Amino acid sequence: MNSKVKEYVSFIVVFVVGIGAMMSFYIFYTKQKELVKEQKEFLLALDQTKLEAIEFRYLILQNFIYAYNNNDAINRKMERLQKAYDELSSNELLAKRKYAPLKKEMGLLEKEIASLFPKTQHYLMYNASVKNSLLFLTDYEFRLLKIKEKHLLLEFLPKVVKTTQSLLYAKRLDDIEYLSKEGYLFRNDPTYSKELQDFIKTYNLHVNYVVKNLPVLLSIKRELDENKVFDTTKRIAKKFARLYVEDEELLNSYAAIFFFTFVFTFVYLIVVLVRYKKEHTKLVDTTNILRHSLTHDLLTGLKNRVALEKDTMLLQAPGIVLMNIDRFKDINDIFGGKTGDRLLRIVAKLIERVASTQKGVVEVYRIGADEFVVLYDGIDEHTLVEYAKIFEKQINYRDFEDLQEEVEISVSIAVNYKPPLLENADLALKSIKRTKKRKIIVYEDALGLHTQAQNNIDVIHLVKQAVKEDRIEPFFQPIINLKTMQIEKFEALVRIVEGDEVISPFLFLDVAKKTHLYHDITQIVVEKTFKAAAAHPNYRFSINLSVSDILDEELVEEIFDLYEHHSIIADRIDIELLESEELHTMDAIKRFIERVHSFGSLVYIDDFGSGYSNFAYFADLEIDVLKVDGSIVKEVAQNKRKRHMLESIVMFAKNMNLKTVAEFVENEEILEIVKELGIDFAQGYHFSPPTRI
Amino acid sequence: MRLFFLLFMCAVFIVEAKEAIVPIPKRVVYDKQKALLGKRLFFDTSLSKDNSVGCVSCHNVHSGGSDSLAVSVGFGGKEGDIRSPTVLNAVFNFRQFWNGRAKDLYQQAKGPLLNPVEHNMTPKLVVERVKSDETYRNSFKKLYDDGVTFANVIDAIVEFEKALVTPDSKFDRFLRGEAELSQKERKGFTLFKRYGCISCHNGINVGGNSFAKIGIFFPYKNARSYPDRYAVTKDPIDKNVFKVPTLRNVALRPPYFHDGGYKRLIEAIKAMAHYNLGMEIDTNDAEAIESFLHTLTGELPEILDE
């Protein structure tokens, strides 16, 4: 499952859990409210029932004691009790299964309450008549005083009073023991006066009635007194409390579930929030880095070309110093990209450090692989050139201690005010790169660099056409053996022939070198030289190759194909390598030289002494012939130092067992000197310009 | 000395409570519109099968609330099985009918309507009869959501009965301190209490709030069998037991007792003393009690004037 799906799933889970929490809270809340309400109502109704039962008992007691009483109160109380019970039994809690155990008690209570009515009615009935009889008897005692038989008074009165009293006691004290033992009745006698006979009759009637019915009354009263309504309500209350606590426990677990789901959701939300905050920060960082990288160079941390263009637009009087590390590509190739990167960082730091000491510096930029720009505002040209010189001094041939390798670099610098700043500076820089004579250039419109750029395009077109129409031709310049003064070999020099006109390589080769056409040119020259060599079997021929030619593997294979296919002439085709610093470090050069030697051909070093002449590489490379640069030869007649240079070169060559060739021998005077110095061969206009042969 | 002490002690045991009889309130609460509708129904003979009797036939609300027959005559001239009880102040009775078989007026009112020897109706017939009258239809429509139904007919009649109370009797005014009883009446009231009548005849209705056996000391000579309390409870104790009737307006509605056995009030008083109090009271006392009972006659219900 991918993380996005996971995230959605967990979101849904939390959503569901959250909803669940809310729902359980809702359920908890409503259930709790409902339960509490029902519980309160139940307890209230129960209390009411209990209260009515107590008051009912009180009313019965009152009725028992008072001579006369209002029965309405008792009836009303029974109605109230019934109503309280109805209220209680209609409580919704009782409908729940949980409270089913209360049903038995509730049934009992209902029956008890229902039984109160008939019992009460009987009680009232008996109580009324017993009470009436007792009332009558207490009143009736006084009648005895009116009888004629006064002698019987003492016999009758105490018995009547005592009987009445014991009957009253029996009722009042609720104890029939007072009735049992004695004979209460009087025997009636026909001899008695009518009054006495009537008295005895009525007296006996009532005493009899009370004696007979008081026990019934008392037992009914006891039954009423012992009614279980009160006890049952107490039992229900107790049982209810227990059940209710259990019910509440259920609620508590609801609350617990609610609480935990709430905590879970809460914690999860915090986690999500934190994670999102983190990711958001990451996103913001990335955005910042991207935004930064849009205007900044990642390697050096300097601003880039985009930033330069933006910044320039904001300035009133912008000026730039454009610096390009010479042959940086070679450094990368030689020391590897890592060293190259490190170097770039060091150079960037160096430029920044130097710039920080200068006035008007807006910013330092890295605008290309090996190009740096320092942008200034309001600094005059003269100062800017001074600043450029400081940069050159600080960077060129500096020993970069931080690098493991020993690398020496140089920069070419262009200073420019004229918009478009960068393009113009670039053109100016390219122009000095080509000539290699200067290190600092100030862009001027007068330099005609734009024209030159247009020229380049024209030249490329020219070369293209020449290749297409087979107008690339090697011209050959004879090389004279100075001992025999005979032509011994020819150097092949490329030309473009356009009708009668012959175009010198000076006009097209530099431009062509930047294109694939250069490969074609070299190939044509090599092929045609082989043809010439075949046609002139008495002479050796030499072909100029640059380091870049030798690094062009395709070209190299084509060359050696020719060697192999023309084995008879192969040992007469020599290779002239242009003197260059790049020469001595390259295995490819070494291998190439070996392969040339394998065909019995010779290898020349061309233009020796023109640039960074270094004798060291003669140790590594199997060079056969040393061709001294024309700039030395040309001036040997006038310039003593050049003559000394030539002398020492020749001495070195002799010691190294190298043959020497002097080019640009343009007159007799030079010829004499080179002869005198013991140079082996010479070429130049004194003998012949390059021609068709 | 000892003797008098004993006598005194006996007297002390007789404790008097606060007044056991309470006056009827001057105003009672009822729904007047419904009560007026009920009044019309009460007087309407179309509520009997043969259109011969209305409620009022046996319950003359203008005089005592019952009729003057020992046994009422109902449907087709058939006789009932017991003296018709008064409808006046019936609302205060704790149970209805002589044997208390109806809990309230709602239960009671159905009885005579459906009794074959009284109105001899069925609920369906009652509704039909009432519905056939446009005034009834409109009134019921106005007062009841569900219009004419048997329950609503009963409800209207009961509402009328609630209004049938007789306030402002002389005795009630005496209780409220608004009137004086004559000496005789006063004596009668005292005897009423002293002889124990009040043990059963108490409360707002001076009775109607308990059951009692007729013939406690001597068996009551019933002319025939009557539906007593025993008919309801099947408890032997309840044989010959009836609801103690109200004594309000008692002077207005002879003959007396469940069987209408006594035409004169004074005879009824003496009979009660004999059967239920086990004493023979002399005419003086009986007359005093009678004059007290006359003070229980109240004003006719206001609603009868409407």
C-alpha cells in the first residue's frame, strides 16, 4: 500500500473514530440525562408513595383515636397513594430489562395498595359501630343513677364503670386481653323495674356487640397497620439503588469509551498536525532552495546569470568584470570533476574576498561553468581596469594549497560598461582568448568584435562550402637539408581554394576548430598528403595535428587506416604536433606517438618556443624532430636574445639527439645564422612559399 | 370519689377532633359549555330506547336529585331494583351506586344508560340519537375534537353532574360562621354527634365516604334482596352493606334508605338509631336531629338557572 492510500485510510479511520467519539458522547449525554431524569422521577414517585403510606397510617390511627373523624381524608389519602403508585409504575426505567428484578416488588406493592381499600372500608365500618357503642356505654352509665332499685346501685355501678373502662382500655390500648376474663353482662330479672330491665337489655346489647366485634376491629386494624406498602417501598428503594449503580457503571463505561476515543482522536490530530507542520517546513525549505537555486549557483553559492540580469536592470551605472578560467575544461579532464568543482569554489571565494576590498561592488556571480562576473555600480572605467588587474594578479598562477593536486590556473578578464553588458564582455573575452596575447581587455565597440562574430558565421559557411565542393587542399612547403641544401621533405599546409584565390588557414582554421568541420578539414589534408607522397616517392611529407585532433578517436583511427593501407609510403608520412602544455600529460599522445613510430614515421614538435616552452616533456615523449617557432627564427638576425634562445634550443636538441628545423627562414641572413648554429633543416619563403606540387 | 374519677377518665377518652363535617365550596370548577351540553343530555328523553325517560326522570335535580319512589320506573315501565340515589353532590361521593360498584361518575353514568330496565340503550344507539340532532352535532363538534362519541356524551353528562352541588345550606353557613343554628337545630347537631351518627355521616357530603351495614344490632327487614356490597366483593362481611348515603338535602327526598322503606324523616332517624346504634331515641331527640338535618338543605345548583 502506498503512503498516500495509507494516509487516506488512517484519515478515514480517525474520522470514523472521531464521529464515534462524538456519537458516544451524544449517547452518553442523552442516556445519562434520561437516566438521571428517570431515576429522579422514580425516586420521587417512590418517596411520594412512601409518604402517602405513612400519612395513610397516621390517618387510620387518628380515626382510631378520635371520637369522630372525616372519612374523606382517608379516602383522599388512598386515592393519592394509588396515584403515587401509578406514577411510580409508569416510570420508563421499569420497562427496561435491567430493572426487571423490581417487577416482583412492584407487583407486591400494587397488590398491597389495592388491598388497602376493602380493608380500610371494613375498618371504618367496624370502627364506627364499636366507637359508637363505647360512646354510648360511657354515656349510658349515668342512666343507672335514675333507676328505682337504689340498693342495687352499688352492685351495678362499679361493674358497669369497670366494664366500660375495660372495654375502652381494650380498644384504646389495642389489647383484647382486657376483655376476656370477667363476666360483663347482667342477668335480667322480671322483678326488676322496667327501667332497669331496659337498661340491662341495652347495656348487654352493646357490651355484647363490643366484646364480639372489637377483636374483629382490632384484627382488621392490625392488618392495616401491618400493611407492607411502607416496607415494600423501602425494599424497592434499596434494590433500585443497587440496579441504578450498575446502570451507572454501564454509563461510566460509555464515558470511558468516549473519553479514550476522544483522547485518541486528539492525540492523532496532534500527531498529524506536527507531521504536517514538519512537511510544510520541508516544503517551504525546498521552495526556498528552489527559489534560491533559480538565482543562485549551487556549487559556489554565488548568484547566477539570471540574478545578474535582474540585478543589472536596477542599477544606474552598472559595469562588470567578467573572468573566465582558461582551459578549465582541461583541468576537469586532467584532475577530475571533483577537483574542478573544488577549484571553482576556491576561485569563487577568492573573487569574493578580493571584491570585498573594492568599492561599488554590487555582487559576485558565477554565470557559467568557469565564468565569474563582478557587478559594480558607479565605478569609472579606469578604476575597473585597475580592479581587473588586481583580480588577475590574485588568481593567475597562484598556488592553491587547498587542492591536493598542483594546479595552476589563469584567468582572462573582460571589463565592460556597454550594454548588453554580458554579451559584449563575452565577445571581448573571446577575442583575447584567441590571440592569447593579452589577459585583460576592455570592451569597445571599436574592437569590431560584433563584425568578427558575423565573420565567424561567414567563415563557417565558407568552410562548409569548401568541404562540400572539395576545395580543401594541402599546399606543400619544401624543407631543405642545410648540409646538402637539397629538398628532402615537404610540410603540408591547409588551404581553401576559391577560383584563383587561395585562402590562408589564418582566416578560417580558428573558427573551424570550434565546429565539426575541423575534423573534415584534417581528414582531407591527411588523405591528400598521402596521395602527394605516393606521387613523389623521393620526399618525406609532414602533416600538422593538434592535440584535439589526436583526442578525436575517430580521426585517429582514420589516419592510421591510411597508414596501414599505404604501408609503402607510410614511413614517409611524419606528424607535426603543435607545441602545447597539454602535450606532456597525455597518455593518448604517448600512444599516438608510439603508433606513428611503428610505421617508421617521425614525430615533430611544431612551433617550439612559441608559448610555454617546456623541455620536460621530451623526457616522456619520443619526439624525433624539433621545429623552432617562426617568431624566434624570424628575428634572430636582429634580436640577440632570440639568437641566444635559438642557440640553447639547438644545443638542447643536439643533446637530446633531436633533429632541428627552422621555419620562417625568409632571407639569406637568417639562413646563414641557422646554418651556423648547426640546425639540420630549414623552410621558409627564402626557399619557397607553400605551393601545389 | 373513685367512681367519679373513673367516670371522668371515661369522658377523657372520648377525644373530639376538629369538625368532621366540612361545607360545600361556594363555587366548584367545571367546564360550563360542556356542562350545559350535559344538562341538555340529562334532560333528554331521547337517550332512552323508547324515548320515555331521561336521566332527570329518576334524578329530579330540582328537588332532592332523586325521585319519590321506593324503586324507580324506567324503560317500558319496568321497575329498578333499588331506590334511586340523589345526583346532587354525587360528585363528592367516594364511590357511586348504593354498593359503590362505580369508582366515579364516568363509570356510573354509563350504568343507567345501558341498563335494560332503565334507559335500555347501547353506546351505538346513544351516538346515533345524539348525532341525529343538529344542535348536538354542532355543540359536540365545537367542544370535542372527535365530535359525538359515547365517551364524549358521558363526559358532557358528568361535567353537568359536577355542577350539581348545593352550597350555602344553613349548616354550611353556620360552619362558616355566617349563620346561627336555632336551639333545636343546635341540640340536634349535638345529638347527631353524641349518638354517633357522625361516625358514618361525616365529610363534605355528611356521608358518601364509607360503607356501613344496615342492621348492626338488629337484622334489617328487607322487603326483598338488594344489590349490596357483597354483590361486588363477595366478602360475607359485606352482606347488607351499602354505601352510607349523603344526608345533604335529605329532607327533600323521602322515602328513605336503599329500599325507600321510610316515608318520613323522623321515622328514618328512629329506625337508624334502632338498627345501627342499638338505642331507642325519644321523639324529642329525633325531632331535634330532624331539625338539624333540615339545615343540610342547600341552594339549588346555579347551572339549573341557565
